Amino acid sequence: MLTRGAFSEVDTGAAPTLTELTEALHFALGDGGRIWLNDQRMVLIQSLVLGRLR
């Protein structure tokens, strides 16, 4: 399992690559902090919140 900030442990041949992820992920800070992944709007929430909703 990867730990926080352990990019050196990522398999360079694994898909998606770090380059592919950085090209697909966009943070629109000037637009209310919206997050986009491949032109689809995403929501970032804590897993604890999902557990509470469940």
C-alpha cells in the first residue's frame, strides 16, 4: 500500500501514469474551487462523511 507522498513507489508502467493523471485533473481555483477530471466535475469529500451518510 502506498503512503502519503510516496511517488517513488508508484510503478512507472502502471496505468494511469502520473503524467496522465496530471493532464486529466484540473483545479479551477478562480471558479469557486471546482475540481475537474476529464471534463467532468468532481466532488472531493472525506470518507468519514460517506460513512455517516450511509
